[in-house]
Amino acid sequence: MPGKTYQNYIILFFTICLFFVLPSGCGEQQQKKADEAPGKTQTRKLKIGLITEHDIFSQKKRYEPLAAYLSHKTDTTVELSILSRYGNLIDNFVSNGLDAAFFGSFTGALAIKKLAIQPLARPEYPDGTSTYHGMIFVRKDSGIRNAADMRGKRFAFVDKATTAGWLLPIHFFKENGIEDYRTFFGETYFTGTHEDAVYDVLRGKADIGAAKNTVFSRLAESDSEVREQLQILVTSPEVPANALAVRMDLDESLKQKIKNALLQMDQDVEGRKVLQDFGARKFVATTEKDYDPVFDYARKIGLDLTTYDYMNE
């Protein structure tokens, strides 16, 4: 009997333990399911595309602090996707699942027509401008001063999806009676970045180049050779600086958070530090109407942006 009584105590002990342990285990499973439930609030992700205005390392260095700032202010995880070329931004906006992108003026105009994106804001630079213009430039010692002097020379474009590196030269050619630039020039090619277009002319790889003034000016500030050896021949009308635009069906509250975060950056210490590193004074509101100069420019050279094939040759 004493042995049987002892066995009964053991059974009772384990029964009591199971009584407490099992609900606890079930509770953990239920909590896990609740955490994974579709309605459970999760940190949202926002994937932003970047064009190759500079080399990839310069782009990351410039935009990563801004991405971190937006992550903090909008309670999202901002991921940057730096694309290999300008035209990829249009193709990959959908295929790569991008939510937003910093579009150049031409890619922005294309995206408005092809993707129905919504521009939100663009940087205002320290000099108070929020626009840029394109430039055609040569070496001062090249002897090239006008369109006639360019015959048979080497021309460096940036990309067929840029205002400064494509629209401006094509408009310039048309205005100066150059019907087919391929036969007029000895060689033409695409550099892929504005920075490379500037340095290709400086180093003699190309005789003439086209790029945006903001990149040219930034290089001229740090490189005396750019400042002293290159000469600007032609400029384009002013067009919007690279603006952040989002897909139209993005959650409206998130759109507003992003826009507010950008427009209010200059009002807090952290934001002002990010702006300084970014090279801007503040962000300003941007709408589709700001792209009217690009739409007009495209019409003048006969481009239909809804069907335009922007792939480089």
C-alpha cells in the first residue's frame, strides 16, 4: 500500500504540472499566430528607386541618410534600389515592385505618362533653385564654337531617358539643321551618367558632351580642371530637379507622411543635418504641372512620351 500511495502522488504531481504547462504552451502558439495574423500591425516597407546620376557609391552615400530619415519619420523600412541606367527606372518600377523613385525631369515626365505616378517633392538647392538645366560643353582648346564646328566629331550623350543628356542635344541639332546626328558626327555614344559625360570630354575621349548643370557645377567645385578646361556652349530651359514620386495606388496616409517628412525636414536638427549632407536647403512640393517644360520640349522635337522607346542604341 505505501508503494501504491507513492505512485498515486507521482501521478498527481505530473497531472498538476501538465495542467499549468500545457495552457502556457498553447498560449505561446496562440500568441505566435496572433502576431502573424494579417491584421497585425507590421513595419511597412517602402522601396525607392534611384537613377545613376553619379556612380553607385556616390549615390548610396548621398541617399542613404535620407532613406534612414524617412524610415524614422514615416515608421517604414525604406529600401534603396540603385539602377544601372536611366531607362531601367521606368521598366523596373513595376517589375521590381518599386513604391517610389527619385525621377529626373525626363524620367519623371515619362513615368507620369507611362505609369501615372504622383510627384510629391523635390530638393531646393542652397542657391534657392529647385530646377536645373542641361548644357552642351567642349574643351576650351577644341576649336569648337558652334554646330558647324561639330561635324565629324565625337559626341557623348548620357542616356535617351534624360533631358540634359538627350533632349537638349536633339533639340539643338534640330534647331541647327542637323537631320541625322548619326551621319553628322564621326561617333556618338552614351556614357550612362552625367559625371562620365563631363570627364569623357575633359580627358579627350569625346569632343563634345551634354550633362546637367548641377552635376557639372559640383564637379567644377572640387576639380579645377573641369572649371578651367571646359567651356559651355548651349543651355536648355529650366526643368524640375530630381523629385520623389510614388505609385498612384500607394496608401494615401503613407503618401502624406512621406510628403510631410520631406517638406518639414528643414524644421528639425536631424533633418537639417541630412539636408546639408544631401546638398539641399529644403524640399519643396512638386506636381505634374512642374513638368510642363519637359512636355513642351518633347513636343518640339516630335516625341510622344506615351510611346517613346528610350532604350539606348
